[in-house]
Amino acid sequence: MAETKTCPHDCTRCTPQQRLFCAAQFSRMNAERMDEYEERLERMEDLLKKMNNDDSGVFNPMAESDE
């Protein structure tokens, strides 16, 4: 049975091939995370546009009413 290796957190102890693999993995994880953030930001922008275009608006409960 092959022994599972763990990251030594010191890249100088790994082979160049392992460092290349790790760099590619980190790059891929960051790209996926950025895609998720972009999707979340687009949803927030859409929600903000809907709120700004809503005619009901936001009211100030502390403002005096004319009733």
C-alpha cells in the first residue's frame, strides 16, 4: 500500500515536478474562487439595480409624516 504524502509546507523539500503540480493546483483553485466571487458580485449588482429601480423606495421612519 502506498504511503500518502503530506505537504511539508516548505517547497524546497519537494521536487520541481511537485512544485509545478502545486502551483497549477493553487492557480486552478484561485481561478475557481474568483469565478464564484464574480458570480456573487453580479447577483449583488442585480439586486442593487432592482432595489434602485423600485418605486416604493426606502422610507425614513424618523421623518415627520404629513398625515
